[in-house]
Amino acid sequence: LSYWGWKGTQKDIAAYLKPNPSDKNVMPSEMEAFVEEMTDFQAVVRVGGDLETLKAFISAGFPVIAAKGFEGAGFTGWMGHYQVLIGYDDAGSEFLGMDSFYGTEEKPALPLPYENLPTQWRPFNYIFLVVYPPEREPELLAAMGEYVDSTRAEQIAADRASTEIYSVTGQAQFFAWFNRGTSLMRLQDYYGAAQAYDAAFEVYASLDKNDRPWRMMWYQTGPYYSYYFTGRYWDVINLATNTVDYSDQPYLEETYYWRARAKGALGDMGGASADIQTCVEYHPGFTPCLQLASDLGLPQP
């Protein structure tokens, strides 16, 4: 946003997206909504991106936000992170990225080798977000190529995941199965998605404890959708409960929302109401939980 001349600050955005500073995650879709509802700019989010697409955006003058996984910076285990890519150098085979963990005031932009990005990007299904002024939309669409069609992007991502499932092992294979589930879920193949997530969690269970990306459900909620819409309400509840129990600060409003929804489907209105209350305590005004309370005929928290 600041690249395009927006005068707000991170605190202005946080007040809208993350009113509780301890909230563990802000999703790309939430950032997209902020841009379109609270600024004069537009945003687009797609999955299944590749290095050439990133370079096409940058060449056309559009910085790109990529969600990626990483380990380090004083944190234990794998976690999610956002990075703004602002340049690239084919001769050096590297992108130039603004990084809130590793950048400094003197050197805010750091190199990211081409060979490293796919591994880091894979856990988030190669998702990217681009902010743009409305009058620049024709240029943006030209840079997007076939990613203009969101359904096509999901198909690209699903196909890539299907290939990677058999070309990678270990933690990477968990991410590949998870990505396949996420794209099938977004294509509304909930049964196929649930099977892919089942396979992902089987791989997860086989990993060494230190290699398990236990924060995964902080960032991506596809399994909740898929299990819920295939009637696997107890799987939603058990997965949500494990996610909450494994965090010492479970400020995960989406997790409480899905557990409340599954409890409501099973007729446990008391449990649903309690989870909705917790959801709104952790994220005041969180619309999905407020709507769920209304849908279930429960008092507004």
C-alpha cells in the first residue's frame, strides 16, 4: 500500500485485521478485504503461482506479497511468514524482498535465491497477493496471464500438488498433500479434499516430532471446511481441539468458529455458544462468529 502512496500505518491496518495483538494469524483473504473495504486500492489473491509469474508482476511494476514458511528468528519450529517481493535479478538468480524479521532499517530489502523460494512457498500452496490502483488493472491482468481465472489457478495448484506428492518426501510431502486438499476444497470437491487431508495427516504422524509443522492449522483452515461439508463433525471438533491444546496462546478465532459450527451441527448449543464467545473475545467483532450465533439462534456475544 505504501508503494502506491497510501498514507496509513501498520497500526491502522492492525486495528481492523488484528484488534487482539496476540492473534496468531491474518489470512491473505483478510488482507484482500482490508484493501478493498478500507482503501481506494484493489487487491487480488491467487494460488499456484510460479517464479515466472512473480517476475512478470515485478516487471510490470507490481510488488507481490508471498506467504511462505520458515524456521528461525528465535522461534521454535516451522511457522508462517509474509514477504514482499520488489525486484529480481536473473543473473544472480535471486529475488529482492522486504522482510520484517531479517531486514533492518539500513537494509530493509534482502536477496532470496530462486532455488530457495519454492521450498518456502510450498506450505502455502504458492499463494500470492497483489495490491494495485484500479486504473492499473489492465496492466495487472496482462501480467497475471492464466491466473486471471481463479478456478484455473486452483486447478494449476491442484495439479502441481498431485505431482509433488510423488516427487518429495517427509515434511514437503505433508505440504503437498495438504495443498491438494486445499485446492480441491476450493473447487468444492469436499470428499476428494477430505481424502487428501487424511493423507496429509498420515504423513504428519510419521514425521519426527521436531519436523512436524504443528502451527499449520493456525494459518489454513481447509480441513475444517472439508470435514464439515462431508458430515465429519467430530473430525472438525477433534482437529480444532488439538490445535487449541497444542498452543500456549490459542488466539485462533477461526478454530473456535469451526469448532462452534461443528458443535452446532451436532446439537451441542451450549458448547457452540461457549466457543463463539471465546472467538469474539479473541477477535472482537469477528463477523463469521457473530453470523454463526445468529444462524444457530444463540444470543449475540
